Amino acid sequence: MKYTANLISLSRVLLTLCMLFSFSHVWLFTLLYLLSGLSDVLDGYIARQTGTQSEFGARLDTAADLLFYILIIVFTAIWLGPDTLIFLPWIIIIALIRIANAVIAAYKYHSWVMLHTWGNKLTGGLLFLAPPLYLILQNPMVFWPVCIAGVLSSVEEGAIHLTSAQLNIDRQSIFKAE
């Protein structure tokens, strides 16, 4: 039971890598996508419930999330084609802020981290829901909430790094005291 949460996070890495090879098989890709999303919810929940949270587990979860979300952004760009161009400046801004946050954290805390804030979780959830919503609604506007939440959560994370004396990867919000 000690490693269950970490194994679930590791499964998300493997599921995401399998998604790379199932792009042309809609049902298989969808199944892998849903299982990846489920694993993202379960790993942290199980770690908290079993008291097996660890720094390694948090880093593994972050790495799995990063890999999954990069894949989703790339595949969505491929699916949307030219409709993606309107979102490109937003994606670049978010990426630059996230890179700046990583550099700040590395300098200040001597660690590469992404915080588990409510804003980051909301952004991840919206990013997970947006592609299926796009397929259902056939409207690229479903990606605007992802862009807005992405910018806001990135700015919030940077503000937390700049104002916090010590690293707390589970800090919920800039508005919630440590």
C-alpha cells in the first residue's frame, strides 16, 4: 500500500506514452485519455488517505501531469489546425510565466517545482475537459476558460514563490495563509 499512489502516477506516464501511439484509434485514445485523467485524481487522493504522501510522489505527479498536459496541448493543436492560432499567444504567455516560475523556484528553493494550488488544479481540470467539450460542441471557444485560468494560476504561482519564505508545494492559494 506504501507505493500505490506512486504506481498510479507512474501509470499516468505510461498511459500518456501509449496515447502517442493511439492517436489514430479514437476509442483507444479516448480510453487512455480517461484512464489518465482518473489516475490524476486518484494518486493524490490515495496518498492523502493512506498517509503515504512524499516529496518523490509529488514530483512524480507533477512530471506525469506535465507530460500529459503537453501531449493534450499538442494533440489539440493538431486536431484544431488553424483554429489553434488564436490561442497561440496565450499558450506562449502561459509557458513563459511557468518557465519564469520554475527559474524563481529553482533559485529560491534549489528545487524545480510546480505548486498544487487550487488555481493550478482548476486549470488542469479545464484543460482535461476542453478537448472532449470541443468534440461535442465543435466550438474552439471552449478553450478560452483554459487560457484565462492558465494565466491567472501561473501569475498566482509566481506571486507565491516571490512572497513565501519557504517552499510549500501544497499551498492552496495566495489568498490562503500557509
